[in-house]
Amino acid sequence: MIELLDILEAKLKYIFLTHCHADHIGGVNGLKNAKNGKILISRDDCEGLYKKEISLAEYIHMEIPELEADSRIDDGDFIHLGDLEMQVIATPGHTKGSVCLYVPKERLIFTGDTLFSGSWGRTDLPTGNFVQIMDSISNRLMVLPDETICYPGHGKTTMIQDEKNIYLELKKKDF
């Protein structure tokens, strides 16, 4: 990531964390030290930055990085970057404080580990909850425009329209 930013001669303003798991926060210190971006994480997930039983650092044989959020974000907050306005959408379920970052003007969303192509994030980990993630996806993400491109924390991109059949079918069932 640092090399890419160097090649692009880009400045880093924010490091947006969709949740607190170690596989998503492990490289943040290096990035922050090299490029000085401000670390943003949801208020409900910030404790995972320093609690290894929540971040799962030991589970993946990693030292928990010593991180401190520069700002805690909440559902409905807006982040501005140039002329882009991005909206924080709370999507609890993978963790209690999972969030997505929606960019309406570009019709894209960063979904972290809430939504993947054809699937959803694990809910059997600390602070995870299956009913919450299904509610988050069905009622917070599937209501976005069909053409919205989803960039998940792992795997290939997808679009809201390509995921709707999965969640509309599940929505009919009582979780």
C-alpha cells in the first residue's frame, strides 16, 4: 500500500477501519507512520484495537498492534475527501461495530467483512451476531441502488443487484 501511494504521489488523509480484526488492523501502524493518515474506527469497535480476544491477533499468530484511533465514527457520519462525500453505515454482525463506507456519487461501498460476493462475514467470532449481520445486509445494504459496486475486505467485488436474490430469499425466513 505504501509503495502504491508513493507511485501515485498520493497523500493519505484517513485510514478507515471497517472493523477491529487483526487481519484488517495489522498493517495500520506502518501505514500511519509512513503517510500520517488519521485512523477512523467505529465507536463500538474501538476496544478491539487493544483487546486481543476481540481483535483475534493471537488466533492468527500475530502481535496485536498498539493503535489508537484518531477519531471514533458513528452511523450516519460523513467523511469528506475533496469533493467526495462518504457516509458511514453501521452494519453490526461480523463485529458489534462493523461499518461500511458508502460513496453515493461514485455508487460504491466498502463493505469490510460484512458482505462478500455470494456470502457474508463470519458471525461465530467475539462480538459477532448472525441475526444482526442478516439485518444489516438486508436492511442497510440491499436498499442501496442496484448498480452500487461493493468492495469487500476479502475476495472479488460484487454489486448490490447481484447479491439481492440471496438476501431477499433469506429475508423471507425467520432467523
